[in-house]
Amino acid sequence: MDTSDDRGHSRRAFLSASAVTAVAVPLFADPASAHAAGASAPVPGPGQPLTPQRPDKELRELLRQVDTRRIKATVERLVAFGTRHTLSSQTDPARGIGAAVEWVNAQLSEYAAASGGRMTVVKQSFVQPVSPRIPQPTTITNVIATLRGDASPERVYVVTGHLDSRVTDVMNATADAPGADDDGSGVAVVLELARLFATRRTHGTVVFGVVSAEEQGLYGSAHMAAQLKAAGADVQAMFSNDIVGASRAWDGTRPDPYTVRLFVEGVPTSETPAEASVRQSVGGENDGPSRQLGRFVKDVSDGEHTGMNVRVIWRRDRFLRGSDHLSFLQQGYPAARFTEPRENYNHEHQDVRVENGVQFGDLLEFVDFAYMARVAKVNASALWSLAQGPGTPKNAQILATTLTNDTTLTWTRGTDAGLAGYEVVWRETTEPDWTHRIDVGDVTRATVDLVKDNVQFGVRAVDRDGHRSPVAFPRPGS
């Protein structure tokens, strides 16, 4: 019997039958007959409502160990270098970008020493040719710590903050440029994450990058992303933490000290003309990989365990601005940018000075270390949930070679240890987030009795511990 709801959706769904690649179960089938058909249980309704993924015991313990005092000490030390401008001294042992690089390298190396050999640290140096903000060939150095995963090391998750700082004149390499918030805050978050993750085992590989030359043109992150792409790295998520240290607005108020913004693009930066043609035909402007990453972060990092509201913003970045996630988007990787809720532009890209009684400059006094610690918890929750869960399904397709009133999806089975199966998720095209899920089991093909023209579908993996992957948005296939 077909019982449709008031929006025209069929109240039954079924899965195409075959041994491991598919099963067949009417939605309201009797459990006994479902068992006889080779399935474990009938698939419920048009999908159960989605519920937030909850932090596991290990994650809760990790979050408890986020240390506000260490974060504060890191920012204080970075500010003490005077300036970290990309064109500042690389040889002075106390002042400039060179001294800052050496200190960060020493910190990450210390954390790696406690990892039992699983974390390695490298200084990734290259010479940037003359370019608009680089007046002469300049050596640029990123410091990168890689925590190799135990079960699925080929899956890579990246988090960065940028080391360099600046004042009003982007070419001024000698004036004091404290960079407490932009981006001492992001570097402090990355170092704290590296410290906490170093002594823990993850399934996927997590990369902690402190990149340089962001203010001069994203050169450090561009090199890092290009190197990962050239190596064939399967980067399934990247987060840039840039200006994540202040909870006060320009007028001194604290409008929302428990919110962090997460910027995620819709249409992929790397979209090809052929992909654009398909998207323009069937939709998906709100379903690029970075949008799915944003939904995942909101799901796993929002709430009382982090003390934060993740405000997902459907833009690649703020007006007139950009950060290191853009370098990863250009390489086709899902990427997003964390930043504070309401910036004070008197404290960004400014000479340190007092003008008409107003203090300008990116100074220590304007950052909120407790807020920064909560941002670290948001990042930790997202990275842990990604690295411990199964990978995002590959090759997800929605079959579209014939006209049908049902929907068949296919995907490639992952190789993750502990993989239990998959869920088909769906939502109304006007809904911002996934609303329903259908457990389809350990299969690679599912047919659902909902019209593909009317809703948006996705596929996500589930492991035996209940961890879920980000959603893969299917493309038309045959």
C-alpha cells in the first residue's frame, strides 16, 4: 500500500536487492517477512529524523584538557617577537619571522616527542619569487606537524593558523606588529590541538600547519596545499583558524562571546565548466563538499560540550577578505574558515597608536583567552569526529538515465576499519540542513521511494561505534 503524506512523499522506501551491494525491504514490511527476505529489519518511514552526533568518552576527556593558560602563554610569546612580518628578519634570534618559526618548530617537536613516533614535524621552506607584496625573492617557511592515523592513514584532515603579522602598510616589515589576534590566536589554537592530539591515536591522519605569508598573498598555504595535491593526498577537510581570539565588538560590548563563525562556500571554487553545467541543470549550489563539511561541524561541535554556537555562514569568506582555506579550495579540497563573531577593525592591520583617545593595534589586551579556548574545543571536536569516524563516501551518484518516480543511489564501499554501513539522508530542497535518514546497511546501492526531483539526497558512512562521516552529495550518473 502506498500512503503519501501531505507533501506528496511516498510513505514507503525500498532498497534494491543483492547480497552485499544492496538489500530489499519495504518500509512498512512485517519484521518477520523482512528477515525472510534477507534483511535485518524494515526500513522505517521515509526516514528517521536526524539527531546530533554526541561526543564519545575520549573526545570529552580531550576537551577537558584544553588549557587556557597554555593558549595565553603561546600568544604572549608570539607577541614578544615584536613583528612576525614575512619580510622581517629571518636570522635575528629574538625578533622577526625567523625567530618565530624556530620557536613554533621547537614547540611542535616537543609535542611530537610524546607521540611515540606517530607525529613528525618538518619546516617546509620554499623561495617565493617577486610578486605584488614580495619585493625580492624571499624564503617562506611553514611548520607542519603530521599525526599519522593508525587505521586509515590515507584520509587527511588539516588545521592551520598563520604565523605572520602586519601593520597598516602591508610592506612595513620593521614596525611592531604584535598580531595577538591576527593571527596569534589561530596559531595558539593549532599548537594546543597538536599538543592534545599527539598522545592520542586517531584512525585518520591529522595535519597541524602553522603557515606563513598569509598577509602577503596566502603564499605559505598555497604551497602547502599544492604539495599535498601533488602527493595525491586525500584531504577530506581543512580548517583555517584566522582571527579567533576576541569576543568584544568594535564598541567594547560582548554581543555574543559564545559564538564562532564558520565560513563555507557553496559552489566549489574548483568547479569545472562541465560540473557547472550539471549543477545548473539539477541543482546543488548549497551542497558542495565545503557546505557538507559545515553541516558536519555544526552537528558535532555545537553545544554544551564545547560551550559554543557554531554560526555557519554560507559564504566563502567575508567581504574584501580571504584566508588560507582559499588555497585548499583552489586545489579542490573541502575547506572552511573559523573566525570570531564581530571583528574590531581598529585592532586588525593597524599601526600601534592612540588616536583621539582610541587605542589602535592588534594588542594582547584585546584578546579573550577563554573564548580562544572554546574555539579550540570546537576545532578539536570537529577534527576528532572526522579522524575517528569513517571517511566521506566516494563516487556517490544518483542514477538519472531514465525517468522514474523513485531514486536509486550508488557509491563505492569504503575500506575504513570498523565500517558498519551507510545511511541515505534527505531534506526538502528549501531546508538548510539534512532532516531525515534511512539506514540502508552495508550496501553500495539503494533505491528509495521518494522522487529525486522533489528533495535533495546524500549518503554518509557509519562505523560500529556510531560515528558518522560528512555527507557525500551524489552527482547524476548511470
